[in-house]
Amino acid sequence: MIRVVSWNIAGRREPWRQLLKMDADVALLQEARNPPPDTVPEVEVGGEPWLKDQFDRWCRVVRLSDRVRVEHFTQIDPISVAKSDQMPVSGIGINAGARIVPETGEPFIAVSMYARWMRPHPTTGSKWSVGFQDGSAHRAISDLSAFIGHEDPGTHRILVAGDLNMNPDSLPANQEYWIQRERTVWMRMEALGFEYLGPHDGPTFHTNRGSPEQPSTQLDHVFASRGFSESITARALNKPAEWGASDHCRLVIEVSP
């Protein structure tokens, strides 16, 4: 059994220490800065992100145990042909990928995905001060498409998890415009052969005015290639006592051999 943790750590240091206490094998992190010095000897972080000087919080794939080998994909500019150890990336800080090789069982690809908020172009005159997140999600999905090489999803072993900053099923009916925009993300993932795995056990995020005792909504999600998905379970550590040191709770994903 391979234990994967997906977590938006909001650029904080304490989550790195909490990860080391979880007996997990791999972490898929979002909004991660470099690990604090006291954790560096115990974690293996992937190579430098693409356009590293333009953003300070990144998606990361992190090895946490000796039960797996993690072969990180080097991020490069979007090109039509990539080498076996490369991953073309079209957005800043929206994804990171690696090949996970367990001691026993088949390897699989793991991708940390983050749908960053993007503000509308000044020419729109828009009052959406926060912006939109589906644009980043679609860029990340386009990058993910590079790992889809056959029509049959059963030929792929891909796990995708992270903070999408959206949940169309939680929006009120009077926000039909945003419901439709957000659903296009799930539709594209389904078209690529991914099954949505939830988790289905409640909110994963609280606002600055909220707390683990008062979470607001689910923003963190898990997908896997159909077929491969049958060997995967996902749950949210969203009880107050287990929430962790971020505004997002941890997702624990277990991959059977």
C-alpha cells in the first residue's frame, strides 16, 4: 500500500514537519515554498520549478519514505515533443509531476495540481477582484494531456490531486454561469479517462474568518485513470483534531499494489 498525501500548505513551514509524522510515502503539495532546514534531511523535493523566479509558491511532488522511488519530471516550456524525464508546463505554479516506483507493485504517475486565481485582463473593466480559477485548471489539464497516449484509460496509471479552488456542486443555483464554467473542468478530466474520487466526506477548506471547527467548502479533489482508480481510496482529514497547520486539510490517498 502506497500512502499519498495531497495538501495545500499555504506557504507555511509547520506542515512540512507534520508530513514527516504521517508515515506517508509521497506528498503532492500546492503553494509550497522550500522546506524548512530541519526537515531537509528527511524529504526529497523535485527539481527547480519552471520560471522559478516569477512565483514563490509551487506545486511539489515530495518523497517521504524509502518505500518508493520518485522520478521527478523536469519542467520545461510547452513543446510538442518532450523527453521521458520532462514535463511541458504552460502555467506558473499550477502542477508538478513524477513517476512513483514502489518497492512492490506497478509504477504510476502522480501529479500535484493547483488552479491559481487569475484576474481578468484590464481591458475587460471587470470588478472580479479575485478573478477566475478555471483558466489555470484548464492549463493544467492541457499539460496533463501529454501523459494520455491511448483511447483506453485502462492503459494509463495516473493519479491527480490538489486544490482546484472550485466545487460546482456546492454553488447555489443562482450562480449558473459559474456552475457551468467549473463543470467544464470535470468534463475535460472525464474526457481524458479520469474518474473523480472525491473525497466525499465534507469540506476541506476554511476561510481566514473560519477555522477547522467551521470549514466552508471542499476545494481539494482527487482523480485517477479509470481502471487504476479501482485500487485507490481517498479521504479528507477534516476533523478539527486532525486538520493540520493550513487553511486546507490533508487528503490521504491510498494506492493498493
